[in-house]
Amino acid sequence: SQTIHQWPATLVQPVGSPLSLECTVEGTSNPNLYWYRQAAGRGLQLLFYSVGIGQISSEVPQNLSASRPQDRQFILSSKKLLLSDSGFYLCAWSSPLVNTEAFFGQGTRLTVV
Amino acid sequence: RKEVEQDPGPFNVPEGATVAFNCTYSNSASQSFFWYRQDCRKEPKLLMSVYSSGNEDGRFTAQLNRASQYISLLIRDSKLSDSATYLCVVNRGTGRRALTFGSGTRLQVQP
């Protein structure tokens, strides 16, 4: 069966510090991969999605970036965090087929102080 | 206009009640529709897919009206454990794999 791992679960970082969140998927090949962010009490905002190694689509201009160095690895990064980057970051994967549901990792709760 | 709109609630209902959530979507090219459930401070989890013919899973019934671009979720005989936020989700259209999430409707079932 497929599983998705995301870490760390909780992170407190100072303003201006770098960020690296990692997500890996097991049990499937060539998954579609996604990074979403959820601000407190708000809906999910799609940040990036990827349909293959090195293929990244950015949805919202911001100081975040994403990379997919391996088929089942997706990384979210920032060179300098802002207070507004605080939120609940969720990695998800879906089948490479169209029109399928997505499955989420357990999320990283980031607080920028 | 938001791509997916939901009444944020909260819906406060007694145990055993029937409750209905509605959702509208703006992209007529959307082809896949889902309801997800999200517990407080947890990741969203798939509750059920929504098919054109409507579908039922135990106490949960989902309906889709493509002409009106409207999706509904009906929960019968509410349990305390149904308390959560329910997210309406649509894909972005032919060949577009990313999902768009509504902001969610919060349900609180009370004893």
C-alpha cells in the first residue's frame, strides 16, 4: 500500500531563517505531488504541484520554492522566512491518472517568530 | 468569485440529527468531485468521491448537480464523532490534476 511521510511535524523558526520541509511517498511510481498551506481557520491553498522529476508548477508568487530531486521526494524551501509564512503545510500525492483523489501527509505546523 | 464556495458554519446539531452541506464550484470543466473530512489540527482525509449518479456510504450521501455546479453532502443520524470540518473538493478540469479545496464547513454534533 502507499504511504506518505512528511517531517518535521512541528517547527518554530525565527524570521529570516531558511526552511526545508521534506516529503516522501512509498508504494507508488510517478505520483503527482503537491504542497498546500493552510492558515489558521482558513482553507487549503495550493502552493506547488509536480507531475515528474524536476517539473514544478508554482501557483502563488511568494518567497517559497519547491524541488523534486527524485521521483517520490518533494521538498519545500525558503531562503528567508517571513512572519506570514506561518501555517500548516501539507504534502499530498495522487495517482498519475487524471481525476483521482489526493492523499495527505500528516502536515508540518510552522510558526515563524 | 472563489473556485469552490462553502458555508463556513458552524453547524451545531444534536446527536441523531440529519444535516446537509452544500458547495458550489465555478469551473464548468471540473470533472472530479470529493468530500474530505478534516479533524482539528490534522490532515484532510478522503470521506467519499461524488459521482454524477449520486452515491451513498452508510450514513453519508453525496449528490452532484453539474448543470447548477452544485455538490451536496447529507449526514444522517449524526454521531458525536462526526464533529469535524468538511471540505468540498473539485479538480481543475480536463488534464489538470491539482485539486481545489473549499474553505470547509464546520460541524459540531452535541450530546
